Amino acid sequence: MRPLKDSELFALRWFAARVDELQRDSLLKDLQHASAREIRDDQLLIEFDLAGYSRPESAARRAMPIDAAVLDADGALLNVALSTDENGRLLDLEVLRFDEKPVAGPDWSTLRLRRPGEVLRLNEVSSPVRVESRSARSAVRRLWARWLG
């Protein structure tokens, strides 16, 4: 684990500004005790550890109801989701890319709400549901599990 980067603090505060007061206060308090670990396959997952807090044994994740997007270093549109554990405590920040390239490096200054009806196209415009890469398929499965669960 390592201290949070300024870019991660920016992203977490951005999410906190878009939730109700109780959840915002909890997230901002968690930032004071958080450390991070990056997990990169073709996607990016930043897991958070909170000093002095023992996570529940269940692996329940709760995605915050905020549809966010950010641009990757090469200009590709990425999906961003912040999740908490079953107690509402900061858990992880997931950045998903829906083409065959790996996440290079989100430009957090471009973080924004996704527009109503905006679709993150998979692979090509003519076939928005065609998924060939293993990482994109796993990203789609994670998103569906989050939205349905």
C-alpha cells in the first residue's frame, strides 16, 4: 500500500461532491485514513485500505450511483466507478476501457458525468456489443454484475 496520489484525491473528492451529505462526510473522513494499491491487468483498479478499519468478511461491493467518464492518455473514453463496502466505507475506484488496449493513464482533469444516453461503445461504432479482447469481456461482466447486483 502507498499514500494516495493527488490525482486520486481529486477523483475521490469529485465523487464525494456528488452524493448526499452523509455519504460525502463518510468518504471525506475515509480519505484521511486511506492508502491505495493499484491493480492493473488491462483495466485499472485502485483498492483502498483504511487505517484502523477492519472490513466485513463478506465481499459485498456497492457501486455509487454516479455514471462517470474520464479520458485516457490517448483520448479514449473510460468508465469510472467508485465502490464502497457494505458499511458505506471507501473500497475501490475502477477504471474500465472497452477496447483492446489497456488503460494507459486516466487524465483526471477530464473527469465528468456521463451524458444521458451516452454509450461507451465496445470495439467499433457499427457493432457496439462486439467484444473480442479478454479484458474488455471481463470489464463488461464486472459492469453487468455491478448494475444487476
